Amino acid sequence: MKSVKKVGKHVIFYAALLGIWALLAKLKIWPSYVFPAPLGVLQSLRDGFADHSFWIGIGVSMKRIIVGYALSIVLGMVLGLGVASNKFLEETMGGLLVSLQSLPSICWLPLAVLWFGLTEKAILFVVVMGSLLSITIAMEDGRTQMPKIYRMAGRNLGASGLKLFWYVLLPASLPFILSGLKQGWAFAWRSLISGEMIFVSLGLGQLLMTGRDLNDMSLVIAVMILIVVIGFIVDGLIFRTLEKRLQYKWGLTSAT
């Protein structure tokens, strides 16, 4: 019953948004090429999937995000553990990482183009730099903010070295790590779209630029909807599922 009510609320909410959108388009406050009607965007979605341009864009973008995000996870975990385990790095590099995280991902684009040219490496660089710092800081926080009693208890039970890390420290850090991974994904996804807009790359970002160049606002909004839907699906299927399992394991919620 609770899930039915929740679905009903979502249906009412989004139906109201569509109704307001359609009404504004019908009033023609703005020209149709600036503010298209929902049916125009729906037609662009149909055409994009029919001619496979959307399928190609999704496939290319997902391939890049998987590679770039995986690199961010590996590098972020190694760097975060290094900073958290070394007092000198924590006092020096720790502050630098927090400062660099305030940079918008678009700031890395000029460096990427100058260093790697208009290549796939430039896009991957932007993706990695967009998500690396949040993952690194999450790993660092997970190690530094963990209660010391966990480490002491693990050592008293005979764990040390790799076993202490794998069976005690890592599980205790999972809530921080998962939060950083979720934030890193969001940053990586936004960084990818920004990177794909710099040159012809067949991704969703390039489809956005195509819509702009053709003055086709219906295409632009259609691609924006795709980007939002993909982000929502990944968050719901992966991160929310992991969060629920983690909360249940730690006794923060029931199995239902």
C-alpha cells in the first residue's frame, strides 16, 4: 500500500509538470524553436532512437564513463588511503585536495585539450579529474573519522596488516566510501558530458551540441532527458541498492 501511494505521488507530480509545460508551450510566450511543446520533444526522442543516433550516443558515453569512473575509483582509493595513513601527506596534500575539489570540472577542459589534444584521452582526463577528488576525500574521511576502538579491537583479536584492513578497517569505512563513490559518479557523469561537448565524439554531449548547432531545442531537451534518466537509473539500481544493503547489514533498517 505504501509503495502504491508513493508511485501515485510521482505520477501526479510529473503529470502536473507535463501539464504546466504543455500549457506554457500552447500560450506561445516564447517561440516554438526556443520553448518546444512536449510532443515535439517526444518526436525527437522517437526519431533519435529510430535512426540509432541515441543508441550510439548512449553506448559511447557509457563506455567512457565506465573506463573513467573505474580509473577514478582505483586512483582515489589508493590516494585516499595514502593520505589517511601518512601524517605529512594528511597535513599537506589533504588541504590541497579539498581546495581542488572546489574547481568546476569545466576548468580541466583547457588543460585536457592542451595536454592530450582532441582525443579520447582528453575526455577521460576530465572524467577522472571530475570524480577522483571526491572519492579520495571520502576514503580519507573513512579512515580518519573511524572510531579508534575498531582498530584496537581488531588487533586484540589477532588481526594485523592486510587482514586488519580487509576485515576491520575497510568494512567500518564503507558508509564513507559509498557516499564518496555516489558523489564521484555524479561528478564523473557531469564531467563526461562537458568533455564530450569539446569536439565530435559521438557521445551524448556531442548530441547536445548538434541540437544547438541546428537550433533544434527539441533535440537538446530530448538529450537532456536521456542524461537525467540514465543518471537516475544508475543511482537507483546501483547506489541506492548498495545503501539499503549496507544499512541492513549495520542494523540501521529492516529487511523490508
